Amino acid sequence: MRSLERHRDVGAYALGVLDEADAFRFEDHLMECPRCAAHVTEFGPTTRQLMLYRRATPRVVHPMAQPGPRLLDRLLGEVSARHRARRRRLWYAVAASVVFAVAGSGIAMTMEGGKEPVRITATDERSGVWAQVTTEDEAWGSEVQLKVKDGAGPRACRLIAIGHDGSEQTVTNWNVPHHDARENTMHGSSAMHADQIARYELRTVDGEHLVTLESR
């Protein structure tokens, strides 16, 4: 595979449609190409929308079938519901801040419009890698934010979500800069909900284990 073709494969890799051999070669390319690593992360929103479409489509429907009005209504309804939930959380936070301002520090209360995000932090003594994962449930699965400090680059890495049933899903990919231990933040997603995830693992694309974050 020529260099230009590898650059062009970033979309196919991010969407998981490359075959195993091409995906393996592209992951080697990711270790040396920060631009492609950034593009893989940028494909996150598109991947999530396709995942939502897949979960909303019965298995008997051909994958290339055109979505009908009912599916479109359902997708729009879920998007609207997410926006309403976020607005509720914002108003609850504002109301809580007003109560605290009026009543002072003698009142302790929590107001939340949905499930609390799940946050896990861990440091691996062997690799020295520190990581923090914040997972927020959505209708189609979960949004994931990853923060990493890893001074052993350059290397290409991935975050893997491991379910209680042993299934694995790649949440996000990134490139560790050369000997840069500053905190880096990435975003990704999983089709699993937070309560279905047993743990997260950070690995290099070569399979080297860096750190494990156990769900509570």
C-alpha cells in the first residue's frame, strides 16, 4: 500500500470497514502520521451516527436500504430528547446554584436531570501511564472522554472498552507525541452502556498493555 493510499484509508479505518490485513498496515502508518491519527478522532461523530442507525435498523433490513420516515422520526426524536435532557441538566444546575447562593454553605443538595457520568482514574506502575475515563450514558450507548499522560512516545495507542460478557470495542485511537508527558484529551464512543462495561484498557496498536481502569 503506497503512502498516499494509506492517507486515503483513514475514513475506512475509523468506520471499521477495512479488512484485518489493511487495518493492521494502517495502524503501523498511524504510529508515524499524527495527521491521520487526528483524522481518526474527528470521525467519532460520524461513527456514532452510523452506530445509532445500525441499532435502530432490524437485522432483516438490507444495510443499504433507504431509511423510511418512521426511522427518520425516531432519530430526530432521540436527538430532541438528548437536547431536552441537556437543557434540564443546565436548568437544574442553575437552580442549585441559586439555592446555594441564598442558603449559604449550610445546605447540601444534588440536582441531576439524568444519570451521573462515571469517572475512573488509574496509574500503571510498570508503564507509568496515567489515565482518566469519564463515561456518560446516551440512548445508543455511551460517550467517552479520555485523558492520558504518557511520556514514553512516540507510539500509536487505543482505548478498549471490555464488557462483562468479554466483548471488546475500540473507543478511540490517538498518537502519543515524542517524550511528551503533558495531559492529552480524546473523545470517543461505545455501543455499550456504562453498566455493561467491566473495564477499560489502554493498549498500543501492537497489543502492549499500558493501563487498566476497572469500572466500579
